[in-house]
Amino acid sequence: LMRPLQMIGLCRSGCAEEPLRYIPPKSFTKEQRMEQWEYVNSIYFGPERDMKNFPNPSQPESSPAVRVGIIPASWFNFLYPKTGVTGPFALGGGLALFMLSKEIMVIDHYFWEIPSFWGAVWFVNHKFGHQIRNYFDSQLKLKKEIIYSRPINQMKANCEEAIRFCEKKIEETETATHLYLAKKENVELQLEAAYRQRLLAAYQEVKKRLDYETARSDLVRKFEQDHMVDWIESNVTKSITPQQEQESIQSCIRALKKLAAKENVSK
Amino acid sequence: MASKAVKRVSSSAVDWARFAAVIPKVQIDTLRNIKTKHDTFLNKVHQLPENLPKIDFSGYKSRLPDPSMADRFQKAYEALSIPYPVDKDHFLQKVEAEREEQDKVVKQIVTFVQKEIDGNRTFISKIDTLPKYQDYTRESFVYYFPDTGFDPQRPTIWPHHEEDQPYVRKEGEDHH
């Protein structure tokens, strides 16, 4: 579904003339724009411009003030010094009376066009005046935004975003310093670890030898002790005769009886 | 040399928080790798003893078969001096060389980016020299912004909306 103008292009391209080719719209770089503005400013507002005799035409915010709907206030102000506030009204009424008396303005059936017309105008303004005013104001505002405000603000916003991005990039270059310090520290930590490993190895070697010697001598002494104890014990048990065994058993029994007697007495 | 290294292991010379903040997101793996390596080395260093550990020779003396052995060992142990390891592969030099290289690159980047920033700033200030909206005429507006006016190389058809012009081609749309 093509738009009508695209169909025109399509039809035209069917002709045997030069085919319709795509021409991209003009685009300018920042430098080109700045150059153009500088040049145009130098012409319109530069030293050769005669601002006194040819002031810059400026679009006023609103039309000049009016009194009674359609009569410019400047006419009232013009008459004020001479006639005061009621002057223009007196002039208007007097003019009307003069025209009636001289029969310049005749009250015939055409006369009533004037009050009817202006009454209708007043009525329409009374009912829809605000609406119409607001509609046109909004249209003008929209036009200004589309043509001027939005593009200019977009340009500024793009520039500011580019500045922020660039500043972020400059901050990111700090990474090189941090990386360098981290690598240096890693290397130095590795050297320190190797040094400490050597200390530990020396300590462990010395300790190993000392421990071996002490353990060895302890083991020898222990063996001698155990052997001696066993030998003594075995000899003693061998030397016990049956006679001695009987005597020792009897003395044990006697001792036990004595202890039992003592126990009964104490209870 | 040893004492310098010992002092440093208590607090790192690298500001890891700042490092993590400034590094671009695409290089986060580099940071992770170097941090893990750093932590590994730091753990190893903390596990190992700072100085030569002490041995209680008097205790051994009573238990040894040969008492003079304890004295000999003590004298030798105290006289022990362990050399600090030497950087055989010259890693520190390599790190310094890399630093010099990176410095040059960083300088280039900073000058280029700074120029961009200055260009943008001047552009913003030039925008402020433009006349106010009320002060333009149709003619002067087109002089200030030539792309809004009529371009004889590229005539447009009423109502001059860009998207309705036969010239405009959307991506993928075929002319025929």
C-alpha cells in the first residue's frame, strides 16, 4: 500500500527518461554548521548592518491592544492628552449623529446589516473566542517546537551526551595504572612467597635432623629399659619356690582375716 | 628488601574498588583473573612464615646423645642467611616496559578525546549565539539552517513531507 506521491515516483520511473534515483538529504558536520552560523551572523548582525535605520524585524508576541473589539488602543491613547478618556467615544457618537443628521448614513433597510453583522461577530467571539484563540496559539507553539526548539535542544543534548561519554572514556584510561600496579604487586608477592618457602624449607630440614637424632636415641634407651625390666621380672618369677609361694599365700590370708575382724568391729 | 615486602602484604597497593569502578565492562574478565591470582599469591604468602622460625635448642640439648651437636646446629642455624629470590625472567622489567607503552597509548587517547570534548563545548556555546525564534525571517532562517530550505538538487513535492517523497527508501523496501 503506497502513498500517492510514491505512486507518482513509480509511474515516472516507468518512463524511458532518466530513472528516479535516490538522493540522500543534505547533512552537515558540526564544523560546517558553526562556519555557516558565523558567516550569516556576520552578515545579518555584523559591523556592516545598519541597525538604526533597518532594525531587525522581530515577530511580536501578540497583536497590538484593541478597545471595543476592533479599534486599536493607540487611537485612544493618541486622543487622551487632548480629550481625556471619554474623547474617542464622544468622537464616535458625535460622528454617528453628524452622519445621521446630514443623511450620509440613512436608516433604510440596508442600515441593519451593520448592527446584525457586528452583533454576530460579537456573539461568535463571546461563545467560541477562547477556543479559537487557544487553537491558534497551540498551533503556533507546535510549529515553533517542531521547527526550532526540538532540533536545537536535540543538538545540545547530543553534544552533552557525547561530552559525558568522552569523560567516561578518559576516566577509563585509569585502568592502565591500576593494571600496572596489580601486575607489579603480583610479581613481588610471588618473590616473597618463594623467599618464605625457602625459610620454611631450611627450618624443616634442621628440625628433621634433630628430631631424627633424638628419636633414635630415645628408641634405643626405651628398648634397653624394656629389656632390662623383662629380664628382671622373668628372673624374679623363676626364683619363686613352691615353699615361698605357700608361705606368702598363708600370710595374705592371715592379713585378710585381721582386716575382716577390724571391719566387723568398726561397723 | 624482605622488610619492604613484608610491610606491603598487610595492605595492598592497588585500590581494587576504584579499579572495578573505572574498568570498562568488556574487560571485566581481566580484572577477575588478576584479582584471583592476587588473592592466591596473598594467601600463599600469609600461610608461610615471615621470618626464620625459632628452634628450641636447649630442649633438644638434654635429649640428644651428643650435646655438642645441639651447639653446632644452633650456631649454624643462627648464622644462616637465605638469599632473596632473583627475578630470573625479568618480569618486573617487562611490567615496566608495558607501562611505558600504555602511557603513550593513554596520552594519545586522552588528547583525542579532549579535542572531541572541546569541539562539543564550542558547538554548544555557538548554538547560544543564534538569534531568538522571533528574530528570524523566512529568508534568514534558511540561511542559518540550509537543510530546511529548498534544495535545487533535490526537489520535493508538496506537501514536502520527507517520508512521502519518492526519494525516500526504507530498508528492504523494493522500488519496483
